[in-house]
Amino acid sequence: MRDEYDFSNGTRGSIASTNGKTRVTLYLDDEVIEAFRARAASSGKGYQTLINDTLRASLSPDAAPVTVATLRQVLHEMLPAA
């Protein structure tokens, strides 16, 4: 290890690139995470990517609103696979 290091050409915060994304802490139900992980394993995508795709699709102006009935149907389809 050197006694001194030269940081005169360094830039602060240049190591981590955000690439248009923001890190957040989000608590989700274990069943939801496991369902997305199962889908990710079969699709070849990451589970976080699938969650992001699902959220993005729900923001679409022509997307059907998420109702209790729709949510129950999706959970009914997803939970047995988990």
C-alpha cells in the first residue's frame, strides 16, 4: 500500500452510473417476489426487470385499470406456480 495516492484527476461519483434508474427500497410480499422469480427463471429475464416491465405496463394510458377482480385473477394464476 502506498503512503500517498494522487486523486487530483478523480471525479466524485463517477463510478456508479444511474442509466435513467433510481435505487429505491420497496417492501413487497414474499409471495409476489417468489412469483416474479419463478417467471424470471422460465423467461430468462431478471425478476426486477419483470417487476419494472409490469409497473411500466400499468402506466400506459390504454392499460386496463387494476381492479380487485383483476388483482385476484392475477394472483390466482401466479401463486400456484410459486
